[in-house]
Amino acid sequence: MYRIPNVLDPADPNQSRVWRVELRAGKNLLKDTWGIRTWADLFDKFGDLCRQSGEVVRYTDPAPSDTNRARWPNHIFWEIACAEMNDDLTEMRSGVDPNPLKEVHREQHISTIFRNILGCSITLAALEGKLPADLPDLFDDIARDMTDAVQAEPAKAERQLREAKERYVFIQKPEVRE
């Protein structure tokens, strides 16, 4: 078993090596995978973020007889670092997979936006003096007007769609991303 020395001895580098472990989390991991956008989000999900980072990124011990890096075992240093990190951050972990949460969040956004569209359309009907029986035809008219607006300014519609995708990239279904 590898022993971590209690005292650093500059005369004995084999027993006194100083190592630093850095886990870097970029936009894809922070925003897209974990939905971390604020310091509060980071605090709430920090333990899970670190745990996943330690599982995805590895420091391996090369096996001379095997050229396939995926089969190389983790270096003992990596195992110690991950174990210590996971022990220290236990209270900061939820253990929740972010993907189902993102699906729920996405469905909530879709539901809210649909209710907004419906509410605005009914408000438009009220302002135009429509009756409840007129609503289905009004909805068809609104859909045609929207289609005409997109066809009249396709570049604007394309830009707006791209910006919306970028704004909600952290909750989109994977097959929707470009």
C-alpha cells in the first residue's frame, strides 16, 4: 500500500514528492451537464460535480503489455485522491443523476411556455371581441400568422431559434443540440 509521508524531507524525494490534483470544470460540465449557473448552484452540486469529474478523468498506471489505455488501472495516487475527495465532500453530494432532473426542468419550461402562449392567445381573443366558440378558428389564424412571420423574415427566425437553443442548452434533449 502506498504511504503518504507525515513530514516532507527534501533529502528524500521518493518519500516526499508533492502532488497537486486539479479538476477543471468547463462550460459543458458546469452548465450543460449539471445546470450550474450561480455560486449557489455550485455550492449545492459541488460534491456531485467533483465525484463525476474523478470518475470521468483518470490518472492511470500504464501497463507495458497493454496498449489500450482504457484497460490501464488507475494509479494508486488517483485512487487516494478520489477517495479523499469523496470522503471530504460526502455532505455536499446529493447522489442524483442530473439527466432526469434536466428532463423535469425541460418539461416544466415547456409547460410554462405553452400556458403563456395559450393565455396570450386567449387575451388576444378577448381584445378582439371573440366568443369562446371562435377560439379554435382564432388559434388557426394565429398559427398561420406565426408561419407567415417566420417565412417573411427567415434570418430573424433562424437567429431567434439559435439564441433560444443556446439559452436552454443545459436542458435540451441531446438529439436536439447542434
